[in-house]
Amino acid sequence: MLLTRGPVNAGRPLAFNEEHASPLIQILTGLFLSFSISAVVAQFATKTAMSKRLIGADYVLLGALVLAIGHSAALLSPAGQFIGNTQTGLTRDTVLRAWEALYSAEILSVLSLVAAKGSLLILLDAATPFTTHRRMLYGTSAITVFWGLSAVFLITFQCPSPHRSNITNPQCINIRAVRIFIASMNVVTDLALAIVPTIMVLPLQLSPEKRLTLLIAVWSRMVVVFACAGQIYYIYALPPNSDLLNAIWRVVVAGQAIQVSSIMTSAVPFLKPFMMSLDSGLLGANRAGVTPT
């Protein structure tokens, strides 16, 4: 998409073009953050309306939102407002501060994603009375924690000091390989968050409507998987020896899509239709003495 300068805006910077993508990042950051906040507010409003007490999963999801706000603040900061723009005409100090903003945003994003996944795992663990289910959930939790710790470690120490955020330094580890690993493991954890609850739901004696409600909520995680796939594609497509501060804008936007979809799909199971179906399904099966396969 290219915007051309007309007589009315002559002398003003272009709103958005391939060399000036920062405005798009800024707009989407604010928009996606508003979606995340709305989803978490809806979750707490649902709990209040249903007179249900708040549990650990609620607070963990709130923590994910707080971390997402920190992530967005880093991108919206004065330093972060240069991410997506060409380095031409920028001072070295300005470029380094932009990389520092992205560095902070990426770490906070990983922590937010881990918390969002954790809230769903805690909710499912609290809902199921079956040991088999809990073992699967613990396994998924272990993979998620491993992914989160390894991702934070790799981002934190991706480059030598004193400028660990400057990913254009040739002494950095393979930035493309690191980002592909992080995104690929994110796909694995989200697939697990779709498959494990599906295994929990299928053996239950439920009406078709309740079963469909549960499966829709569970498989909404595939939105995150598709966003991750898009990010992996854009990481692969990063041109070598390019103006990376500008070229990385698509990867950053895809990361924003991953974060908002992760928080929103983590909030879906807290909504009334899902909670009622989950309670009646798992707890009803326990009272009936049903053993899941």
C-alpha cells in the first residue's frame, strides 16, 4: 500500500508506505490492545453476573493483560515509534533506542503469551475431576513453561553486551533461526491447548449444542496458530542485508496479532456459555462415574 503526497498534505510526512510503516504499527498496537482489554473486562463481567468467585485463572489472565499493556507501551513509546521506518536519516542513537523498545516489547510479549496460556490451563485443571486429564494438562504446562523460559533467555542474550537489543550486530546469534524457533514452539503449545481440551470433551455425555459450544471455544485457539504461521512466513521472507528496522514491520504486526488473539481466545472459556457447558459436562460425568478414555 502506497500513499502519495497531494497538495493538501505537501511538506508533511507520509502516513504509511513501505519505508514508513511505523504509523500502521502504532494504530494496530492501540487497536489490538483495546480488543484485549475488552475481552478481559468481559470475562470479569461474566464472573460477576454469574455470581462466581474469582479463581487463580482469572488473576493470571489479568496478569497477561498487564504484560500486554507493557508490550504495547514499549511499541508506543517515543523510541518505539521508529520501528518500521527506514534507517535513512536516523541517528545511530535513535536506531539503538528503537531496538531497545522492540527488545523490551518482545520479552513482555512472550511473558504475556505464557500467562494467557497458563490461565486456560489453570481453568481446565480446576474444572476437571479426572487424573488423566490433569496429567495431560501438566504435560502441556511443562512444555509451555519450557517454551517461555527458553524464548526469554534467547531474546535476552541474543546479542553481546552492551547493546543486547541491537540485532543488526553480526556477532548476534542467528536472529531468523531464534524467531522461527520461538514462533514454531508457540504453534506447538497452542495446538496442545486445542487438542488436550478436545480429548477431555469428546467422551462426555453432552447435548449436541453444549458439545459444539465447548469445541468452538477450544478450537478458537487455531486463530493463534494461523497468526503464528503468518509470522513464520514473514520471518523467512526477511531480505538479507536489508534495512532491518524497516523490513521487520510485518513480523512485528504479526506478533501483535498473535498476542491479541491469544488473550482473546484465552478469555473465551470464561464466558457464560462455555462455563455452563464445561461445568455440566465434566462435573456431571464425575457424578455419573464416567471414566474418560
